[in-house]
Amino acid sequence: MKIRLIPALLILLVIVVTVRLGFWQRERAHQKEALEAHITQFEHAPAQPVSSQAVELKDIEFHRVKARGSFVADKVVYLDNRPYNDQPGFYVVMPFKLADGGYVLVNRGWLPRNMSNRETIAPYATPQGEIEIEGIARADASRAFELGQGGSAAHQLIRQNLDIAAYAAETGLPLQSFVIQQLNDDGDKLVRDWPAPTSGVERNYGYMFQWWGMAAAALVFGVYAARRAAKKEHAPGV
């Protein structure tokens, strides 16, 4: 039986690529499961106090933290395109001046958008004076897809994403390398039903089986095509 080289190579390439993509999705699922185990462990650990002393992100990410200080309301940023229960809205991100000096960004929670005017911010409360907040240390205040530079030229308070280092340079505030995702309720009427950082494990496993299914289909098709070509080869009069 003669094997046609180019079709065979194409089928082999499809099998190799889809099998590799399946393994990649499995690795992503395993990474999320390992992260979930760490997060569960951190959730039951005592909250680490945040001070003016700089902390590297790798040493504190996903840990429960607490901080004492006051909000800097005049430097608030609203992160756009953050839906909640299919309703458009913003994340309210505000610097928090620590009691012993230094600053840390706080993602205070979700606020619904004014549907008649997207740049009108719904009212919410900001605690005055020194308070204590608790939350989870995160690498950023959430990331959303954007084209080009983040931010809105028409309204600088509303942005698509917020880079900590860039915002520190912009404001001159000595910010910590992480953002506190606030958990405690301080009466501000913001929603804090945060999405799980490890969500989508089931989707990864689903994609894994899809890719491996495509690899199996390509193999079956290749065997079928080869057998059909062989039958034609040995058919009378061919």
C-alpha cells in the first residue's frame, strides 16, 4: 500500500498539535487546582497586617491581609466593563493611606453603571477617617481586554485597566506592589461578590477532551483514507 506523503504529514501534524493542546489544557487545569489548594490554605490563616514596608507580590499574593488607614477619595479610579450578573458596571479602586505611612490600592467593590449616561457614577459612601479593612492580596484590580492604551480620554476617572507601577508614577504615591480585594463591609453599598481566581477548571478539562477528540478523529480519518486508497489500488482495472 502506497502512502501519500503530504496528506499523511498533514494528518500527523493535526494529531500532534491537537494532542499537545489537550495536554496544555490539562496543565492549566492542574495549575488552577494547585492554586485553589493554596488559596484555601491562605483563607484559614490569620490576616497579615499591611504596613508601609514594601512587600514583594510573590510573598503575599492570595494571602488574607488587613490594613489600617484612610481612603484617598480624590484619587479614585473606576474600572469599566466589569459586569456582575450580566449587568454592566465598574470596579471602584481607591488608594488607601496606611496609618504608618505608605499606600496600597484597594479594589473596594462593584458599582452598577448609569445606563442613561455611562460617565455618571452612581452614589456610594466612602468611610471617613481611620478605619481597618480586610481582604485578599491580588496582583491587580482585575484585567479586562483592551485595545491600545487603557483609560478614557473623555473621563480620566474611568479606565479599562490600572497598572500599579504606572499609577504610582502618575500620582507620586509610594504604592505597595499588590491590590487589596476588599472583603469586609463598611456600609458603602458596593458589591463584593468576587469571582473565584481559579474559576474555569471544568472548562479547561472540557477543552482538553475536545482537543483529544479532534486528534482521535484525525487518526480515524487518516486510517479510513489510507484503507480506501488501498482498496482503489487493488481494485480490478485500476
